[in-house]
Amino acid sequence: MAKCAVCEKGAHFGIAVSHSHRRTNRMWKPNIKYVKVKVNGAAKKMYVCTSCLRSGKVERA
């Protein structure tokens, strides 16, 4: 599973509860993109979540 290279955000696990209260396992996945990012002046492709892209924690190449 991909994980954000900046903030280490990954998948979270929990239980989905239906209207009849039947419980099943489920997973919440972060919105992760494989983008070109500037790292020390050079372009590098890495997995970054969209919240890090929007907040300006990384700069696209």
C-alpha cells in the first residue's frame, strides 16, 4: 500500500456498521498521487498525499 513520503499518511482500518447493525471490516485509504517533486533542486517521482500538495509542503517539478 502506498504511503505519503512527506507526512507518512497511510491506510486506516475500522468497522463499517450497516443500518441493521451488521459489522464488517473496512479500510480508509488516503488520496495519494505519484507526482514529480523537486528534492534538493532535482526532480524525483514520489507518492504524496493531496493535502501535502495543497498545503505547499512539497513543490512540483
